[in-house]
Amino acid sequence: MYNKFAAQLFIACLLITANISCTEKETEEPGSTSGKLTGVVKKSDGTPLNNVTIIVDNSILFNSNINTKTNAEGRYAVDVPIGSWFAFAQHKVRYNNLEYTIYLKPDKEQGFGREGGVRNFTWVLTGTMPEPLSGTFGGLVTFDNFPGEFVENEREILWKFEPVGNLIDGSTGPTITTKSPDSDTVKDLPIGRYRVSATYEGQPLKLRRWNTDEPFVNSYVFDFQPVIDAQCHNCFKLEYRK
């Protein structure tokens, strides 16, 4: 016997199911595969980066992550389990006989779940890192005075950083002249080898590596240190005197 109510209910269920299916397809990111995180990793000039580590990190559970590597085309794909996740890209680079770990910039900062998505990364030399990271993509220089010798206003020290050779990504960097906004740091310098000099009220200051017995000089050539234990990463510490 034909049951009109049952037939109407069946049709309604079909419509709801179809609508849900369409909605799911419409919200998928272009190029994504459901349940996977995919993307491309490149330098700022568009060159693909091989062997970059992609870290899919659980946003709740400590030290719970999934790692994969990019291929020769800079592409990667990784299965995403149930959970709440963020994606990061780490590039290890050997430069002037030192090995640096560089975080790359994502095109999207949001986390994701089991649905996965697309996250592309670019190697940039400067800029603020997006949360949950902190700091900058560039290097950090800190400075302190030689005991007993200091200037009245360290914010007015004029610092000059001249690249010696190419920067860490192989590009040519400009000379940077700047002052410290907080009296003891210069932040977000493109990582490279620099010749640094400083003046205060038109008079040159003498420089050396912090906490050493090196002689003070009018200009000092340095490489950023990948790690200074318990202090900083991709940084360098200077000491000045009049």
C-alpha cells in the first residue's frame, strides 16, 4: 500500500543528504584531498625547495606530531588523523660552515582538523612569525656596553650592517642603517654575514663579540649563531665601548 507520509520522508532525507554532500565539497580547499594536508614549498623567487621538513603538530598534546619531507618539486602530502593541528615548515641550511634551522612562512595561519587542507610555505628573510610561533624570520643582534663605559641614550646609537657576500638564501642584500627601538637589540635582519659599525652623536664606537677577550675594532665581521645556549636562535651578541 502506498504510504504518502513515508514517501515524503524518504524524499526529504535524500534532499538533506544531497545538500550536506554539496556543502562538504564546496568547503574543501582547491587542490586539497580530504584527510590529507598538501602543499608546495618555495623560495621567494619561486624556486621549489627539496627536503624541507613539514611538521604537523598537535595543538593540544605536547610533543605529538607527524613529519614528512618535500620532494624535488617542493611538494608534500601527509595523512591527517583526528585532532587539532598546526603545520610548520623547517628548512636546514648550511651557510659559512654553520647549520641553521629556518622556519618558513605559511600562506595560511589557521589550524585544521581531520579534514586536512592546503598549506603552502615560502622562505622569507624578514617579517613577524605567525602564531603559535613567536619572534621574526630574520636574525637578532643584541648589544651591551663594556663595563664602566656606556652612552647616555643607547636608542640613539646608529648601527650600520653591510653584507659580506650573499645572504643565506643566495640573494644580494642591501646595507641596513638603523637604530635600536629598545636600547639593546636590532631585530629582524636578513640572515647573512655582515660587517657592522656603530656611531653615537657622530663619533664611532668600538665593537667586539660580547663576553670575549677579543680586541675592540671600528668595524666587526660576524655570522649569526644558529644557537646561543639558553639565550637565542639565529642571533649574535655584541659589546661596545667609546
